[in-house]
Amino acid sequence: MINVQFNRVPAAAIVQPEHFTLHVPDAQISAWRSLLEHSAIAPQSRENTQAQFGVTRGWIVDAKNAWLNDFDWRRTEERINSHPNFKMTIQDSASGELNIHFVALFSQKIDAVPIMLLHGWPGSFLEFLPMLSLFAKKYSPETLPYHIIVPSLPGYALSSGPPLDRDFTLADGARIMNQLMINLGFSNGYIAQGGDVGSMISRILSESSNECKAIHVNLLNIGFLDSPRNFQPLEANEQEAMLRCDMCR
């Protein structure tokens, strides 16, 4: 059952998203089960029974059994559809037209703070559903302190994929996520939170988008990012600290 309480898009939105209900056709589920049932598992060997060499054969056997006999996709669909789902077409100058999926809890409070939660890789918007359930249980639309937006990044889950004729970078993903928030009426400011790939996109948003006022990240991997424009050389005590860090690796 869809929680319709939180599905009212803010009046300031400049693009109205389409409401979306996930339903995978029975034929696709049957095809998936058939592929899984007929997938062969390697015979037992010394190597595939030792965890130090990777995933064990026993784990694969148990996983296949769980997928075939315990997993119920329709229950997962119900869990996804219990929250308001949307899709929005975004026109991007570099990547063309992308159809972006997101789950949202929209507040009716005038001063609600917009927060965008960005998943990582491997991952998806599913990571945040338990959190959305907690918010929906604790608050009503009239008392929810935040607008909570959980997108599927381009090429993930229910969003369309990036273009086929050019590379698609983290900066491209950040620009599209920023446009999503602008289209929803949050051009005055929002917070971005992310882990893994989501953390990198959040970091880029903080540096490149005036609309992103703050970020929170689970991971800070500066190796994937350019130095900030105002970067200053490390002072002597900072260089010493970096050396100590290297010695502990």
C-alpha cells in the first residue's frame, strides 16, 4: 500500500514529476527463475571450500537456494511501493534526456530542509528504505522537518542509463542530481548525503553547485577528485602528520 501522505510535491517545483509504481511483469520473473534454476555450480574442490580464496561453493549453494525458495520479489515490490515513488525527465546539455527515478517523503512544513540521500556502488535507493520507514512512522507530513529525496543515480536501478557515445563522469552525475533538486523547487538550498559513489557526487556538489549548502559523507576518497580551487600547500606540521600516516599503512 502506497503511503500517500508524503507524496505532495512542493508548490515551488518547476517541473512536476510523474508518480511511479514498480511492477515487474510475471514473464520477466519467470525468465529470471528459469535462468537461476539452470545455472550450474562448480563441483567441489579444495580451493572453492576455502574462504581465503574467495566466495566458497557452500555459500553459492546456499545463496542459490535462498533466491529460489525464500526470496519473494512481490514482497520487495510492496516494500518499495509503500513509499512515494516518482520519475522525472531531465534535459542535460551534455548527456541529453535522462529519466531519473526517486523515492521521496515530502513535508508540508514551510521551513522543511531538503535532503538528498545518494547511494553508492554496488548499491541502490533500497539502502535508504528502512530510514524512510522510520521517518514516516515518527512524523506526519505536517511535522516532518525535512524533504527527503532518494534518487536512483543514472544507470542504477530504475533510472535510465547514461549516454552511449561519451564518457559519463562523476561531475555529470552531480550536475544531473543538482538539476533534479532545482526542478523540485529547492534552488534556495539543500543538503546532500552520500556513501561510496554518492559521497563523491556529494563532494562535487559542494564545490560546484551554489544550491548545495552542506554535505555529509560516509566515505571521503580524495583520490578521485581534483584539488579544490583554493588549495594551499601543506604546512610543515601537516606534512609531518602525513608522513606518520604513511608509516602506519
